[in-house]
Amino acid sequence: MAITMYKGKNSKVVDNRDVRQHRKDGWTFHAVKEPVKPKRKPKATLKVEPEVLKTTIEDLPGPEDFQFNTQQED
């Protein structure tokens, strides 16, 4: 009579007279279920680049920038 034997993820059908030798080699009668590792979920990250503002030095408006009539009319 043939028996299905398992070793890790492998399985094969073994005749009765070969069962002892397979047992010595590490084969078992029941499949070994490996624990299922939970899948890692990727972390949600925001990819933000810093915004660099270009600053230019500008003179503030002074009296020379305005056209005032500084002469008084009498």
C-alpha cells in the first residue's frame, strides 16, 4: 500500500517497504504548514519639496521716486 509522505514543501508517494528509510531521512506523514507572514504595508509618506522663494533687494519708494512740485507758488 502506498503512503504520501511530506518533507518541507515536497511530497511524494512512497511504498510501504520504503517508509522507514524515508522517516530516517526526515520525511513525515503530515504536511508541515509554515506560518504565514503578514505582508508589510508601505507607509504613506508625503513627498514635499521645500519651496525656495527668490528674494531680491529692492529699494523702498522714497521722496525721489515721486514727482512732487516742491516750489510754492505765491
